[in-house]
Amino acid sequence: MFPILVLRHGETEWNVVGRLQGALDSPLTERGVEQAIRQKAILGDLDLNGWHWRVSPLGRTVRTAEIVLDGPVPDACLDDDLKEIAMGDWTGVVRTEIAKANPELFEADGLAWYDHAPGGEGLRALAARSQALLDGLTAPTVLVTHGITSRVLRCLATARPWEEFDQIGGGQGVVYRVENGVQRMLK
């Protein structure tokens, strides 16, 4: 497998209040812009000559990529397989409201509750979509994506079961490099 660099979009207004975005969007906050600038600095220290770029077409990831690239994202770089997990009926709902209505899903630590969104995509489908993306890479690639999608992609790229997605680490304003099955956070 080719090396990949994985970036999550910067913080959004909905991230701040815990509102699930899924396929919807909200703008980057000032902090989110700063996180994208930090990612740009991290990538600026690397030789990315010959690397491909793939970006989720959702506004928050496109805006993050525009900051990192210092300009518009070419249409050829947009990839639906990098979209965030679809949240079905929970799209646009605040996480605390979901937890109040479904406390049993939040009894255990972790993020497995993402798999229970009524009408949502589900983690198995996200994993299949993510594996197809990884299998289709033809060069080292920078991937600009979302929190849950990033975690599932990195699990698969490190040969971990996708079910361990909540144990692989996340974060905004960082870059993960996965090469030869090993993940490393770049700072």
C-alpha cells in the first residue's frame, strides 16, 4: 500500500456545540482555520512532489484543503468516499440529546454509538467504502476527510480491525502519516 497522509477538517461551529454534521455542513471556526494553518505548516516540512490529493467534497474539508493548499481544490481531487459517516435521523442533532434519548448506547466508553443512527450508513458500510478507497490508490496520497472516516481509514491502513476505530486516536490540526502499516502523528 502507498503511504498516506490523513488530515481531519478544522473545528466547525457545529463541532463546538456537539451537533452531528454527517453530510451537512457548518463553517470552520477561527480555531478551525488556525488548525488548518497548522496542518499546512506540518505539510510544508515534507516533500510532497508526486503525491496525489483527495478531499471530501463537503464544505468543511474543502475549506481546510484550500487553506492547506493556498488555493482552490481542483474538482479532480474531490472524492465522495472521503465523506463523513452518514448519520441518518441524527444528522443535525446535538450529541447530548441523542445520549439523553438513548442512554444505553452511551453506557460504555467509546464511539460505537455511531453505528446505531436510525437510517444512518453504519460503520461496516463506512469500512467497506474506506477499504475501496485505499485499494484504489495509485500513488502516495494526502487525504482530507472527517473524524470518524479518518479513524476507520487509519485502522484499515494499519491492518487493525475497523471495529477498533475508537482506539486509534483522532484530533484536529494534526496530520497522521501511515506507511508500511505504521501510523505516526506529525506535529
